[in-house]
Amino acid sequence: MSNPIADPGHGHSPAAWTAVIIMLVGAAIGTTAFFLDVPWLVWSAVVLMVIGLIAGWVVSKAGYGINGPKYAPKEH
């Protein structure tokens, strides 16, 4: 085994973390609103999750994605 398998990254980038954090906040708000029976807030949380997806894509296109020029992976 002279050639170790390269780490594919698994989304450890600022773009991925931005998307995931925004979407987790949206999921938490949506779950709470669903439990409390507040339909408008559930749909607002769905919109927030879509915004998180778009924000991750924008940050990735700005160069902070896994293969972006502004991304510097940390050594483990």
C-alpha cells in the first residue's frame, strides 16, 4: 500500500458549512413551528432552508468551495 487514498474533502469547506448551518436553523425553526401549529412559520422555515442552499452555492462560486481558489484545507 504505497499510495494512500486521498481525502475527497466530504464538504469541509466554508461554503458547505454556511449552507448546512443555515439549513439546520431552518429545520429547527420549522420543526418547532410545526409542533406549535404555526403554518406560516413552517413555510418561512422552508424558505429559509432554500435560502441556505442558495447561500452555499453562492459562497462556493465565490471561491470558498472544496475546489475554490480561496479555500485552504486544514491538515489533520
